[in-house]
Amino acid sequence: MADKAADVIIVITVITLSLHFFRFSRAAGGSLGGEQGRWQLLLNSSGVVAAHMALTHHNTVLMFDQNTEAQSGYPLRQRYNRTRCGIRREDLDWSCYAHSVEYNILDNKIRALRLDTDPWCSSGSFLSNGTLVQTGGYGRGAHRIRYFRPCGDAQCDWKQSRRSLSDERWCSSNQLLPENDRVIVVGGRRVFTYEFVPKLPSSDKPMDLPFLHQTYEKDAGGNNLYPFLHLSSDGNLFIFANRDSVLLSYRRDKIIKTFPRIPGGGSRNYPSSGSSVILPLHHTNRFQKVEVMICGGSASGAYTAAENNRRFLKGLISCGRMVITGNKHKWNMENMPGPRVMSDMLILPTGHILIVNGAKNGCAGWNNAANAALQPYLYKPKAKLGRRFSVQKATRIPRMYHSSALLLPDGRVLVGGSNPNHNYTFSKVSYPTELRLQAFVPHYMGKQYHDYRPSNVSVNYGRNRDGVRYGEAFTVRFRLGRKPSNEVKFSAYAPPFTTHSVSMNQRMLMLRCRSIVREQDGWISAVVESPQSPNVAPSGYYLLTVLNGAIPSLSQWIRLVHA
């Protein structure tokens, strides 16, 4: 097994959740191809629309929507101005209702939270201690910075910073930077700048970004809102907006590279709303090969056709992959099984990509789409061209505008939201407000695979450590009931903040295993190496997963820390 150490990968996935949820159809030793997964209904009502979602290291999920439009499922005793709310529902306004909740994965229960300003179309990033910093929104919320530090006693709640953003940030994007606990916030509606949270000591003014001026389409709703941001392994920031992309040296406030335009017509960013991921980074090239993938979006003119004539143009079917490191850059195009707009792209513990939610026609916005995309797509990046996509089991619940999805620690995918209406509307519309909460259960979680699934995973950092430092090793111990495959792998996964088809800060690392030893009774001990630099993986909490071939363990949280 030691000779196989170079093949071992550290995979950050999710944590311990009970396996009695899962049931699948193939024998554990067989091929995983052809399986379609299944769906679970978790809750008939989450109380609020899950338009924004984030997984915390306490194994809870934050969900929230806009707080000025309607009465949610959770009344409050006091308004935000501390006046007492009434008893009769007809006497209560929006400020007497919670529009944020915390979902406990293991208990399958909801706890109401309160947000003082509107976070609609906001952005977010996790800091190194697991706190979610949440920026911008609508109206009074557009300048706001909010924090949520998860806790184990169900007493934590949102706190609003006294500091404000310099510009209004409605439909902006966030990226956690290699510098300890610094976040960059890029763009927004009719805003063509970026700024930092916390602000730089040298300047508290936002930086102008002409690239956002150049990619803005006034008559198409922008088409460069919620730009796709990816941190490259050289410490620079990849920014994609509309159809174009650049590499920004934010330290020097300078564009250092302009990439080719993605082929084909249409647009990829809000309200055209395609989706994007960085493909898993690998230790074999020291994480220096960074490849971005962008899928779907809306056809040219889709926004005007939907807004003015209620015509819903067919969405884009194409995906593009491009290596953003090195000196040669070219988009390699391929087609999905069908058109897709407003979808979410998530990296699964296997390194495959799940494309879920959205519609086949139209664009984002109030009732601007039709023909819900009910079938998820699974994409295998390393398969041969033409054999990478497969169609998964369809859901019966449309997930349109204001839906979202997250990978959970047990390998399932949490799916919620959908509200293309101005208010909570449950009848007499094509796509009612959707409060049901689901999980998509991939085929790899089938109980027939359990004997092959690495179990009892534990992590040891060493003495008096609160995490693993960059370039250092840590020990992973686990048990395999059956003979391991020829490839035992480990991966580290940074869970994203997801909203409006954007999974901010999502990344997966395939890490190097220095040694692996099989002990008695199926126990295995592996020494795994953390990445060398925060450019590769900013400090914070990651999900560690062990894979026996293509069968993932339940995941454990690990923490990367600065020395």
C-alpha cells in the first residue's frame, strides 16, 4: 500500500450523518456507472425560502431570503425596532417574521433567526474560525456587513457590523483571500468596483474595475452581475463576467492577463445565470494547474424577451473548460444533455460535478423562466469527451429562481428554495413559492457499498494543535471492512456560500499521502500532507473525506491554520 501513496488524495467532504437514509441498487464491488441516485423529502416547510445557503462546521445550514416582501413561516415577538408584534396574523407586517433559519442536519429541525436588514441578492464567505461574513443586499441592506458565528448551544444569531461597505453591493460576489481573514467583494448592480472586508489600512475607498464597465449590458439587466470568482494557485483572482474573463492582481490593483472570450452567443452571468466551478486541484502538480469550468446560461436577448413579451428563449447547452495557469489558454467546449439556466454546480466527494436546479428556458428574475430542469446532470471531468455527462433521477419539485444547493457532510446534496414571485405565492401561478426541503442522494451512498466504505475516520494534528499548518502532515486513521481498492484517496473540500447559481469559495484539493499502513482488524493509518500555501487553500474549515476507490467515507472537519 505504501507504493500507492502518491495516488492517495485528501478529499474534504462532509461529516458524520446516519447512513440509514441511504439505499441503492448495485453491489459494492461493481461499477458505479449508470446509477441515477434518488431523492428524499426532508421537510414539508423550511419556513423561509432557501435563496441563500451555507454549511457551517457545526453541521448546520444557514438559509435565508429577502426580509421585506412577505410573511414567512416563523413569527417573531418583536419587530426590529423592538416594538411588540400583535397576535393576529393580519395585523403583522414583514418585520414581525424571521427570514433566516438554521437547519440542523442530524436532527432535521429548523431554528428561526433574525436579520435586521435585507440580505436579498447578497454574498458571503467563511472566515478562518468558521464565522460567515455576509455582505450587501437590497435597499438598507446594500451597504451592510453581517456576521454569523456558529455555536453548539443553539444560542447564536446574526450580528450586524458597525462598519459599512463603501459601495452598494446588490448581486456582488465574494472570495476569501490568502491573507488571513480578508475577503474581496466584487461588482454589484450598476457598481463597477471592488473592495475588501476588512478594509485595507492604506485605503478605505473601493477600487475601480474597468472590466466590469466593459462587460455590462444595460438593456439586458447587466449580464455581468454575480461575476464568477476563483482564487488561482498563484494568489491572483480569476474574474469571469458575461462572456469574458481576466486575471486580477488585487495586491497591485492591476489586470495581469486577459483570457479568450468563451465561444458561442448568449451570456453566462446574472440574469443569464450560468454556473461555474474550479475543477479539483491535485498534489501531483503541486496544485499549480487550475482549470475553470462554466456551464449554461441564457441566449442573447433572453432578458428582453422574457421581460417585455413573456417569451422564454432556449437556454445555453454548452460548457467550457479552460486552464487559467500557464501561458496557453483556450476554451474547450462540450454540450450538456440539455439546456440549462439558473443551475447550481457542486463538486462531489468523488471529484465529479453535479449540476442541479434551474430551468431550460428564459433567464433569472421574477417569472422570467419556464420549463423547469428536473433532472440533475453528473459530470466526470476525467472521462473521455462525449462520455462525461450522465442524467440523474428527476425530482418532482421545480427549483427555479431563488433556489440553491449544498453538499452535506454525509455525501448527500441539500436542495431548497424557489420563488420566482414578488411575494410568497402558493397558488394560481406557474411556479409557486417552494418551501419544501429535499436531499439528492447520489448512488455512491447506497447501503450495498457500506462494507467498502471507509469508516470511523479520525484526524490527529499532533499535540496542542488547533489545526494543521501549511506544508505540515497530519494523521488520518480509518477502518475498511473489505479489502481496499487499488486506490485509496483523500480529498479536502471547502463548502461554499451558494445563491443565484453561484457557489462562492468552493474548491476541492486532492492531497498527497506520505505513507499508508494497514494495521490489524482492518484499521489503516495514513500520513497526509497539507498544501504548501494559502494561495492553494485559504485558512479555515474543510471537509476531509477518505475514498476507497469511488466509495467515499463520511467526512470529518479539519482546519487549515496560519503558523
